[in-house]
Amino acid sequence: MTTTVPDQQDRQHRAADRAGGGHAPPTVPRWRRRLRPYLLSVPALLITIGILYPFVLGAYYAFMNYAAVRPSPVLVGLENFQTLLSDPVFWSSVRVTATYAVVATVVETVLGVGIALLLNRSSLVGKVFERVLILPLMIAPVIAGVIWGLMFNPQFGVLNHVLGLGSTFDWLGENTALWSVIMVDAWIFTPFVAILVLAGIRSLPKEPFEASAVDGASWFYMFRRLMLPMMWPYILVAVIFRFMDSLKIFDHVYVLTAGGPGTATRTLQIGAYEDSIINLNYSLGSTYMLLLWALVFVTARYLVSVLGKAQRRAAGSED
């Protein structure tokens, strides 16, 4: 006796009914299925609007003369840009920001890679230090600025006492303030670079290193010829994160020096804060931030392109 297709379908429906307790699964209306992707994208859309609206409004104010003394602003075109670009204080802020970003990134990268290489050696001390390493990252930069400000104090600061400098050396003086805040930045964020690079080292394949060890290669040779080329993309990721963040630095620098003495530590972020919040010149502060955004955007695009080339080279797809 042959079984027809309708009979097979009836048996399948009866089996599905028994498995579902005798009830067929509810059918989702087509309009709900079509609406679901749009509902799921609503949170992302709200976040995008929350990011773009202040940015577009700030860019709009950069072409106005909006200030507390001018509650009815008018369009002034590029006047704010001309004012800033002809101001020596602005160029001093650019120099301070660039110096801070470059020096802090280089110091943190070198120290972070070195610490990662030390922690990669399995030992009890290394495992304990690996846990302790993240403590600076758990402290808010503002709190770190307050702590280091007390340590830098010439009269009762612990640094002058431990180093035997007396009460005459001023860590936050005109010639030393920038290097002191860079040191604080390195203390806070070097662990970030070390952890990121350490994760990259531990993800590298072990076979090339084992083969080189069998051939009698030295540790320095394996580091220079094997480890460094393969972990170069991870180092570049750390450099991109730290350099972009250093260009936008504000918190612990303002807590330590408020941009002083004079303009010794006045970064672009602090300049925008002073013009917008203290001087209540909202358009000039927005111009500061728009120029800073352009600097960060161009730099980020370049560094990401370098990262892409490094990743392709590490994968062997580019000479």
C-alpha cells in the first residue's frame, strides 16, 4: 500500500501537534515580522541622534558669534577661525597638545611593551603583578590628578621628601608642569597598553618560536624577527587608542594645573573649556572643538590605514 503526500503531511501535522501539547505554534503576522528590524534599530538610531545633534549644533555655532553677551547671534562665516588662527595662544595650545600626545604615547608604548614581555614569562611574581597592574586603570583620572597633586606639592609632597629635593623643586612649575602631567598620564594608562600587548603576545602561534629555539636562535633574534612583526598590529591598536585619547586630554591636566602656569599645559580641550565655560564665548569654544575634531579625524584615518597595512603584512598578504 502506497502512502500519498497528503497522508505524510497529516502525520507530520499530528506529530507537531503532539509535540506542542496539541496546539499549533502561533503564526506571527507578516507586518510584525517586517516591523521587527526597525524596532531593533531604534536604540542605535537614538544613540546616533544623541551623538550627531551636539556635533552639528557645535559646528553651527562655530560660524556664529554666539556668546553670553550676544544672546541673539548672527552668522559671521569664518571670522572665528580667523581669530583663532591668528592667536598665538591657540598655536601654543596646538604645540602643547601635540607634544603631550606624542611623548605620552611613545613613553606608554615602550613601557607597556616592556612590561608585557616581562609578564609573558610564567612566574608567581608575574601573575601577582599582572593583577596589580590594572589598579591605576580603576582610578578615575580626576582622582589620580588629586592624588598626584598632593604628591607634587613642594611643601608636604612625598616625592620631594623621598627624592631629597627639599621644598624648592616645583614639579608643576613653568618648565616642569608639562612633563609632570605626562608622567601622571603614563602612570594611569601604561597598564592599558601592557594588557593589550600581553593579550596579543599570548595569542601568537607557538610553533615558530619552538622551531627557532630548536635551531638555537637567541631570544633577541626571536623577538626581532618573529615576535615583533607578528605583534605589530596589536601595538598599533594600542598606539591608536592612546594617541587619540591624548589629543583630547582634559581631566587630570586641568585638576593638576588648570592649563598653567601661564599656557604651559593649556591643551586644546582646556582652551575650548576656558572660552566656552569661563569666558562664555560659545562660538569660539565650538571653533576650538571643531578644529580639534578635524585634527583627531585626520590622524585617526591615517593611523587606521597604517594598521590595515600592518595587519595585511602580518597575515602575509602584502610584501
